[in-house]
Amino acid sequence: MLKIDNLHAEIDGKEILKGLTLNVGAGEVHAIMGPNGAGKSTLSYVLAGRTGYEVTAGSVTFDGQDLLALAPHERAAAGVFLGLQYPVEIPGVSNLMFLRTALNAQRVQRSEKEASGAEFMKLVKAAAGELGLPYEMLKRSVNQGFSGGEKKRNEMVQMAVLEPKLAVLDETDSGLDIDALRVVSDGINRMRSPDRATLLITHYQRLLDYVVPDFVHVLVDGRIVRTGGAELAHVLERDGYVSIAA
Ligand code: ADP
Ligand code: MG
Ligand code: MG
């Protein structure tokens, strides 16, 4: 589904990704772990097409298409969802307005019928209910004044409504207490299906107790330096990244 080959990318002329290669098949959950500053968030931004990130070499293919040739909104319509490490606040735009606009923009881009008000409300209420986000919060401005845990739940609501093929989740577990971690993990697990894939970027092994990945990759200094199964996360937790990078 996702083929990243020898990806090099820079920000402000500084090379961050230095030949990253990664293949993610449909139905798979891949965890990317690595020390601070390794380039994990940069990878997620490059996949989403954020401005300021320049790809200088390599390729990214998604469902057979050249992902890097698509504009950010086209990537979203193709089914790529990015969950941010630091979800943005959008004052003056309600969650409901934001989500409905995003959902219908995707549908228009895919030449599908837009969701009616009733269909949309059904979708969003179901998602909020499953993820334990009070419906009242959906009427508030996007993430404004939300706690860290509420922002992450809200991202999972967005994901559940938009039903991406590929979810790239950057440190979705950061700042979560145990209850919120469970809810968010359930949200990720619920999205698991043979035709979807997830790239879970995380510092800590803790999340991977709840969302057991098929593969774990270690990203150090812009490259994947090691790949293993779920057990690799436990090795990292015990020995740290230094042992791997050495
Ligand atoms: P990680 O998510 O693995 O902690 P990041 O992708 O956020 O790492 O950052 C990778 C490297 O890129 C870090 O050294 C960081 O300081 C650097 N970096 C990030 N953003 C910028 C920027 N706008 N300009 C210059 N360097 C940056
Ligand atoms: Mg970081
Ligand atoms: Mg990061």
C-alpha cells in the first residue's frame, strides 16, 4: 500500500531524512520508534505534504500513485490521514463544521455523494460515543481549550469519521493518562482491517501493549536502522536506542 524508497528530505536546507526506506502492506500496523530529533515527525509531515519540507531524493508510492506529486488535500482524499503530535487549535471553527467540511471535501474529490446533515450527525455521534468524547465538545471550536487527552480523543473521532486507508499517527499517546490511552488504543484497533494500514509513531513502548504492531522499526538520524516484530519494542524499552544505533 505504502512504499517509501530511499527518501531524503530537508527543512530550511537541513537534511533530516537521509535515505529512509519502508514498505507498509494493507492490513498492517507498523510502529516507528526512535529518539527525539530522529525525524519521526518530519516523516509524517512529508507524507502529509506539509509546506516547508523539501524532498530531495527518493519516492513515495501510495496505492500505486506517486504520493509526492499530490497536493495535501488530494492525499487526504486518496485516504491518507495524519494525526498530529501537537493537534492544532482552530478558534472560531466548530468541530462539527470542521469535520463535515473535511468529510464532504473528500467525498467531492472522490466524486462521491456528499453526506447529508442527518448522515453526518449519525457518523459523528457514533464516533464520539465510542471514543468517549462528550457530544457537547463537538460544538466547540476545534481543540480550543481541550486538554491533551481530549485533543487526542478528538483526533480519533476525526479518524473514525474520515475512515482513512492509511493513518499516520504521530505520538498519539503523548500526554495521555491510562484511561485516555485505552480509549485511543481502542479507536486505533477498531480501525484495523484488511484494507487499511496504520503507521504508529511513538517514543514509548506503552502504547504498543494496547495496539500490538505487526512490525516495529527503529528510526535514528533519518534512517530506519532496524526492523523487527512487536518484541523489538520491549528490547528498546529495556536497552534504549543507544544500543541499536551503535
Ligand atoms: P522527532 O519527531 O523524531 O523528534 P523531528 O522530525 O521533529 O524529530 O525533528 C528532526 C530534526 O529536524 C530535529 O533535529 C529538529 O531540530 C529538526 N527540525 C525540525 N523542524 C525544523 C525546522 N523548521 N528547521 C530546522 N530544523 C528543524
Ligand atoms: Mg520529538
Ligand atoms: Mg516528533
